Amino acid sequence: MSDKDNRKLLTVIVPCYNEEENIAYFYEEFIKNKPFFEEKGLDYELLFIDDGSKDKTVQNIRLLREKEPRVRMVSFSRNFGKEAAIYAGLENSRGDYVAIMDADLQDPPALLPELYSYLEEGYDTAATRRVTRKGEPPIRSWFARKFYRLMNRMSNADIVDGARDYRLMKRQVVDAILSVSEYNRFSKGIFGWVGFKTKWVEFENIERMHGETKWSFWKLFLYAIDGIVAFSTVPLSLSAIVGLLFCALAFLMIIFVIVRALIFGDPTSGWPSLVCIILLVSGVQLLCIGVVGQYLSKTYLEVKKRPIYLAKEILDEGTDEDSCGDKTAD
């Protein structure tokens, strides 16, 4: 058996959405690790997941593949979101070790040697977290910190403040994540939920090389709601508690009204306060119904069992021609 056959394989998953300007720069930074790979006896492959890009991302990946045969690609039929892209990358990865990093170089490839060193020490995962949020609006940073604190209090998933999707994992961890095949995915929660021994590596925030972020404040807000609903039933319990409190309050108010009418008669004044109370109670009821509706909608999507993604085109190592297909993930 040759030395090449004994080499461990590292799969680097790179989700992409309109990243035409960053593909070449990402490869230039990543390939600087080649001496390290050779020193450690590691082979590597770059698995780009095109999330339905509307620019020249796919064309640039094809150009990169012409000079780097270790490049692979799965291109979606439309935009399914980063969560689907991460799942597709994990599902199509073949490495003994698997890394996830963004193409915009906010996840520095130069950290890979350090992450790998922790796996050699016995950790199952080496994950990264930002210790600064330089370049972000202050209000966005404040909400992000509050979200992580809230998630850790409400769920049993270990989510570290500032955690990135950038991490290096052993194959066993990847297989465990893939076993969680739910449609409504929240990867940060799944990474924490599956457990395993994790080493957190801190680094300062790095601004994008080119292009603009795809995550607006509204998208991040909806993403946070998805995370809470996916890993906690506390909002349902709170809705029930609030409902119980308002029922008790209503019962006390009924007794108060009856007693007051018996003692002082039945005055007609006080209708403005009554309207305010009705609006308050109605608002709380609608809020609780909305919470229940969120869980019901997630259940609705799960039972339909739609595929997490649909692949329009697959570029695989060793193929002479681009292969197009209708590969799906359950």
C-alpha cells in the first residue's frame, strides 16, 4: 500500500452565495497551508456548495477546478439557505476530517493548523468564536450577545457567544450531525446538541474581503427565532404560564367588580381603562397564539418531508465532464 493510500483526507466545505469575487482569493489563502498538509501527511479536497448563486460563482469554481483537481462542487437548483448548504457539504464530504468555512475570508484558513493540533491532542472538534465584533453595528452586536445568553438558558444545546460555523471535526462528529436529519436546521444548536469534546479557539473579527453580507438584521432575527423554536419548548411553557396568570387576574377582577357594585352601585365611568385592559389581554392572547403557531408551522414543514436541498449540478473529483442531476437530501 502506498503512502498516498495511508494519508488522511481533509474535506473543506465552503458554502457560497454570490461569492464570485472571493473564490480565487479564498483559494490563494487556503493553499498557503499546503506545506502543513504535506508535513502532517494530509490530503485535502475543497468542496464548494453553491447555494443558487445569481452571479459568476459557479463559473469561477469551474475555472478553479481546471487548475486544482481537488476541487468539487454541488450547485443547488435555487437558494436553499446556508443551513442547507452546510448539510449538503457534510453529506457529500469524504474526509477523515471535515472543516466548514466561509468563502469571504472572515474564517481565516490560516487557523487550520492550530485547529488540527487540537484534534491531535484528543479533541473531537476544534471550533472558533469571535471575541470582537469590529465592523458590526452596536445594536446588532447587543442583540447577538443577548440571543446567545437566552439560548443557553432556554435550551440544552451548548451555544457559545460569538460561535462561528468555522470548525474542524473528526468523521465521527460529522456522522453524528448527519444523523440529525431534521428539515428545520439550526447548525449552531446541532453542533452543541450532539456533544463531543470541543476546543474553542478565539480570534478577532475579520471583515469581508469582497462583497456584502447576506445577513440583514431581519434575517438574523428570523434565524434567532428558528434557533429558539428548534431547541427549546420554553416559549410554550411561558405562554401557558402567562395564560394562567391572566385567568387568575381576570377572576380577581370579577370578584372586585361584583363587590364594588354591591357596595357603591354600578357607575358607568371607567370604560377607557376597560378598553385598555381588553387590548392588553387580547395582545397577550395573540402573542401566545403566535408562539404556538411557530411550533405548529415547524411541525407542518417536518411532516411534509421535503428534501433539504436539490442539486442541479455536481462537479466531482475524477469525472471528465460536469455531471448534472437531481440529487436530493432527505
